[in-house]
Amino acid sequence: MTAVQTLEDRRYTKDHEWAKKDDDEGQVTIGITAFAVEQLGDITLVGLDVGVGDEVRAGEAFGTIESVKTLSDLYAPLSGKVVSVNESLENEPELVNEDPWEMGWMIVIEPSNFGGEKSDLIDASAYQAHVESLDH
């Protein structure tokens, strides 16, 4: 059984993205989980296809992440307007390997339908159960 690191202050997708709501501003920071990083291996490139002011839609790709093993799409867990992009990842994609929870975040959005879409996300314990179910 895989030990899965999760943080209680986030919601998760079954595609291994996380979303963390900033209670003060109502913005949501988005990144990928430590489990995803473990599966990908050494990350060599993070390609974000969005910039500040762009709209993302829940379930649609907003970029790609490349590792020594594979190339994967990054999917938005929620819809909204991009208010910040982690530009450090352009020159330091390894930040995602080193700290996927804080320094390795991808984008920050102002959600357009947080109340309606958050129910599509799962909490930390449900995400742990999901990952463990993948580990037949």
C-alpha cells in the first residue's frame, strides 16, 4: 500500500491536482500532488499555456509537465480567471519535485463558480483512498 502525503487544507482531483482556497481573498492556488510528482520522476519542464487574465475551465488542460519518464497535461480543478502564474517554474521546474505543496504551485485563479464546482473535488482522505485503490 502506498503512503500518500496529503494536506487537509486542499481539495483534490482524481487526476492528482490540488486546489487551495485563500480564505482572505477568495483566490485558489493550483498545483500537483506529491503522489503525481513521485509518479512523474524528475521534472524537466513545466509549460503553462495560460497567463494572467486568461480563463481556465474545470477539467481542461492549462499546461503540460514533462519529466524524465513522460509528458502529462495539467488540468484545472476549477474554472476561473488566472490572477497569477508561478514564473519561477520556467527556469526552475525542479521546484515541483522539491516542494509541490508550496514553492511548486502552478497558477492562482479567481474562481468563477467555486460553490458549484468544489463538490467535484475530493478531500484529503478521499484522495488517499483513491491513490491506494490505484495500488492494486
